[in-house]
Amino acid sequence: MPIRCVIVSQDRLVYEGEADIVIVPGSLGEMGILAGHAPLLSTLDLGVIRVKSGDQEEVFTVTGGFIEVQP
């Protein structure tokens, strides 16, 4: 079951689509977000966001920010 993923910067929509897993550089280490993940609000560190869907993977550089996981 895919999840809806939206990545935004300060001034634009960067990515919107479905993903099987989203891997983010959380402030306490990498986090993998799957369908059914508990609601979460956390800070992001410098690193790479990986959005995987099937055999496709998209990669985005991040220099900080926040992640919000909603039910």
C-alpha cells in the first residue's frame, strides 16, 4: 500500500507522488516511513531524502527542515 509523499521548499513544490517508503535524515538518525507509520513531527538534518516506489528511486538533497507524518 503506497503512501502519499509531498516535499516542499520555502518557495515551491519539489515533489508530489506515491511511494512505498520514504527515507529521511532525521536529527537522531535515518528514518524510514512506511504505510501505517505513527503520526510524527521531527526535525531534519543535512542529508538526502530517498523516495522509493517499486524499482524507482528519486533522491533529494535537504539542508534541514521538518518532516510531518499524518495518519
